[in-house]
Amino acid sequence: MPLTISARALGSRRPIFADWSIPFHPIHDGDPGDHGLTLRDLIDRIVRAEVAAYETRREARRLDRVFTKHQIDAQAAAGRVAPEGRETPPAPSPDEAVAAALVAFEDGLYIVAIDGREVRSLDEQVFITTDSRVTFIRLVFLAGA
């Protein structure tokens, strides 16, 4: 089952990036004895999946590409046709990325909502179902505040 991930900035109508998903097995099956997982564990899984996806995209960018006429026309319309491979910085290690995400949550840089409900603690139990949506909401602070 894919788990849908979205991100928004407080006060902005547009999402930070397009929704994406990661493979995820439902944790909550309706069993009253089911304890789910913690927000900490969920963030860990999401961040590790995105680090792996970034590395896959990074490796694909290193190769020269051959485009079809349609792809050339589409890229030209967007302003640039770039068939050459390019070097992009490597991702941090998954452990470093998870640690940074957890510190950012604890520092109040973002909040997490699961199915429209804010989760306030990294150790709070969360329950993911087959149609769950996880939203990361970046908090924007006022200058001088």
C-alpha cells in the first residue's frame, strides 16, 4: 500500500512540493490491541525512503541522456534542454537525515498531521490505514519575532 505524503507551509495555499508516496504496510488493522507505531518511527521510515529515492534520482542524473523529439520540445518550451549528466551533491546518510528531521520537529520547525489530526509528540502512537495521508506543515516565523 502506498502512503501519501504532502507538505505545506503555514499561511500558503500552495503545497511545498507535489504529493508523493512511499510503499507502506498498514499498521492499524482495527484490532483494539493494536498499538501502531510512534511518530518518531513514522518520520524515520519516511525520511529513509526519501533519502533512498534521492540517491536513485541522483544516480540517474549522472548519465548522459538521449531524448525523443517530444522530450526536446517539452524541455525547450520549459526553457532548457539538458541532455548531459550532472553531478549533484550526495544525500546525507539516512541516520543523519533522520536525526535532522527529528531535531527540526522538536525545535518546532514543522508539525505533522495524519489524516487531518495533528500529532504533537514524537512518542505519540499513530495509526496508519490503507488510505492515510501524512502532511508535514512547515511553520514560518515572522522576522524579528
